[in-house]
Amino acid sequence: MVLREWQKDRCAICARGPFARGPNARRRYVPRLVVDHDHSNGLIRGLLCPGCNHAEGRASTKATRYVGYRQRPPTAILGIIVPYVSSFQPEAPKGEALVARFRQVSSELSNRRHLHPEDRQLIDELLTIARVALRLD
């Protein structure tokens, strides 16, 4: 996975790897990284340690590092778009819900300024195909 390699198996917020120093200077194992995603759009943001994932998910978290992470997560830095897929995920949207989801994703894509020109061209082509398939044009 490109994201795991880019993050070098470290948390995107605290940069801790799978081993961290404990209070007694002993190395303790920190559980594997978890996939963090934005619940509003269903896209993966980055890989976090369980502690940062829990803290980031709390609505009351206003710390600069969490705000910065939300504004510019690793996937945005890399210019990749990865949908979050879970075994608990509800059925894919259909009908009007599908059209609404398409509009939401296409709006988010069009607002991304850091995409490589070739990637933007491919995305625009995919959006055109989807518009025709959904009969939005």
C-alpha cells in the first residue's frame, strides 16, 4: 500500500512506529496502525496509531495537530483518493443517493489543486463517463 510505505509504518499524527519508548525507557509494542477515514465523504485520510485515532475522532479535539491532519491528511499530500471499505459498511447508494454521492465526490475532486495534470485529466474523463451513465448531462 502506497500510504503505508510513504508513512514508513508510522502514525500520521504522532509519528510513532510500531515500537515506542515507555515511561521507564523500555520499548513497548504499540498496536498496529489503523485506517482513519472521513465519515462525511467515506475517503481514507491516513494511518494512525490507536491513541491518535481515538483522540482525532473526538469532536472536542481542537489541538493544532489534529486540525492540521484533517485539513491536509497524507492522502491529500500524496494526491490519492482511496474509498474506505469496511465489512460493516452499508449497501452502496442507489438512485438519488448515488447521484448525490457522485456530486459530492466530483465536487471534492474538482477542489483538489495538488493533483498531477495527467491525473486530473483522467479524473475529468471518469467524471464525464459517470455523468453520462447517470444521465446528468
